[in-house]
Amino acid sequence: MISKFGEEISIQPDELCRLVFQCLEQAGKLGKVLILPPDHTRLNSMAGPITVMVYEKLTAEGAQVDILPTLGTHNPMTDAQLRMMFGDSIPLETFKAHDWRNEVVRKGLIEGEMLSEWSNGKVDYTVGVEVNKMLFDGYDLILSIGQVVPHEVVGMANYTKNVVVGAGGSDIINKSHFLGAVAGIENILGQTDTPVRRLFNHSVDAYLSDLPITYILTVMEQDYESGEMHMRGFYAGEEVSVFEEACKLARTVNITLLDREPKKIVVYLDPHEFQSTWLGNKAVYRTRMAIADDGELIVLAPALKEFGEDPTIDRLIRKFGYYGTPATLKAVKNDAELHNNLGAAAHLIHGSSEGRFKIIYCPGSDMTLDEIRSVGFEAVAYDEMATRYNPETLKDGFNTLPDGEEIFYISNPALGLWAYKEKFRD
């Protein structure tokens, strides 16, 4: 394992480049390489600059380099998004678009007995291990790049998830998300070992072990005073300890434990990253263990334009809405299409407050208030709410407004997890 990490360090570009090149040197002579970076919704991961470093070095040495952003179910990246994330030096034709429904190959099955064991009997279905067929095109190295940070489905993001979900197919995506939902989001968030993580790791170990996969994992932290992002950790290698060590640091720098529960939390969704509730509901996931009973979550979403980033999922969200676990499980039982899209059902469960607190979405001009209300959220126009809760003047953490109202503000929910310390399991 190649690593550099510390709660107070900030890995600078020159040092990052040295670490990346050291990782490539260990891989030996490379003629054909596939890079698996996240998409623009993980903009702060530093995967963009790392991808550029790898591409420029290897192509200068004569290697063929292909790049498959690990979209999972997300929309393909536009040219503008590719340039925002990866700069201007890589030809656009180098980037391939992952199609999670049609361009995957099944390599094996995880039997229902294992799922039953991992879920304490809550599910017992088989799971098909499906990944993009490009991974089997004879690459000398497959470089999976991404950020380790608390995650609502798997516990801590990245590592094998980037392969079997980011570049995965519909069966494992849908069923892994539903496994996480029935296991309970509060039991999973911020945990290294979860039922979903066991599924992902076993899938790679059992069926993809012949692939030459090396992981580059980062741990990032935002300085809320300056707004600057700092790379606190870099970890590279093939073994599980790469992920486990990154998790230790991420749990330290990316989880904020509060001494008291805020009654009102305001979350801002950056227009470059969040244009759907499929992604924007990180505002719900990452704060649900912090907010007080009967509290309010205000989601400032100026670029919101859709619910799901896939037409089928968008339609299912509009049809069934965020009405809690009992309603969603009933719909799964009675509706064949939702039953066949368990990832959407899991999202509906994760995105509901289960009636414990109020969720108020505040969209810009690309989505109507009636659309928001039709899926079970309350709604206020962005301009109206941002006048009172101005993201340009609020600071991360507790704020007291001129009239005495206290709120807790989060400028980017993707960067961590916030929890009342009495609710979080160490």
C-alpha cells in the first residue's frame, strides 16, 4: 500500500503527483489502461486531477488509456461537465459513457442464503454480479479512483462500490440499494462494515479477482472558515486495507457529532453537483441523525430539474413519492415495475423522514412547487427562502439570525455526515 495521511496535513499537487506516479511505477510496464473515476457529482474527490495525471503520464509513454466515469444510474456527463471535472487536455473521445441497463456482462450470482445471513433474514434474493463489459477488454491495469466519505447505502463510499455499482448493472445496483434500505440507513451511515459492503467485497473477490484492479482512494475535508478543500489522505493498492485505513481517517474528519439536535437545518445544493432529488436527497440522508424530532430541513436547490436521473426512476418517484417505509414496501409488493426497480424503492425509503421531521425543498425556475409537493415534500420558491437563509452569508454550523432564530447550515451535504452524538453508533 502507498499512503500518506493525517488529520492536519494537506497534500499539495506536487506531492499528489509523486504518489500517483509511485502507484503507476509499481504496476510495471503498461500498454493498455482503463481509468474508473467518479463523475462530476463527486467533484471534490480530486479524482479529476488524478485522472489527468495518469492519462498524461501514460499516453506520453505510449500507452492506450480509456476512461469510463462510474456513473452508476446517473446521467451521462455532458461535454461541459467533463471539462469542468477533467480539464481540457484529455480528448473527449477518450471518455466512454457507462450504460447500466444495456452494456454489462453477468459474471456470477450471489446466493440468497448469503443475503439472508448479511441482512438477518430481511431479504433472501440472489444478486447478479454485473459490470460494464469494457472491464474485460484486455487491460493491463484498471485504476479505480474515488473518495472515501460516509455514504447512505453502503456506509462508507468507494472501493469495490466504484466497480460493481459505479460500473455495475441493474441487478446489483437495485438489490444492493434495497438491502441497505431494509438494513436501516441509521445503522449503515458512516460504518465500514455493513451488509452492503460485504456484498460488494464478496462480488469482487468471488467473480472479478482476475481483473488487474488497483484502487486510489482519497479522504477530503473542507475548511469551513476558508471554504478550501484539503486532501487529508491518499491510499493506493489492491488490498482491502487500503479501504479500511481510509475509512479510519474519513470517520475522523468527515463525521461531525453534535452536542445537541438542531430544530432547523438549512442545506445548500451546489448547482454544479445537484440537479435531481436522486442526488440532492443527500441533504436528507446526511442530516437525518442530527435533526430534532418535529424539526425542519430546508433544502435550497436552485438547479433542481428532475427527481431521478434515469427516465424510469424519475417516473417511479413521481408515481409513488417519498411517503415512508410502510407505504414503499406496500408499493413494492403491489407494483411489478417498482418491484423490478428496487433501487428506486430504496431511494424512496431513504428520502423520507418517516414523518419525524419536515422536509421543505426550495427549487429554482426549472421545477414547480406543485411538482415538489406531489412527491410528498413541502415546497417554497428558492428566491423566497434564500432571501431569509442566504447561502452567501451563512457559515457552516450554527447561525443565529438577526431576529434571534437559530439554524444549522451545511454548504455541501456530500462532504460528510452530521449526527447528534447520542444517535451515532461508534
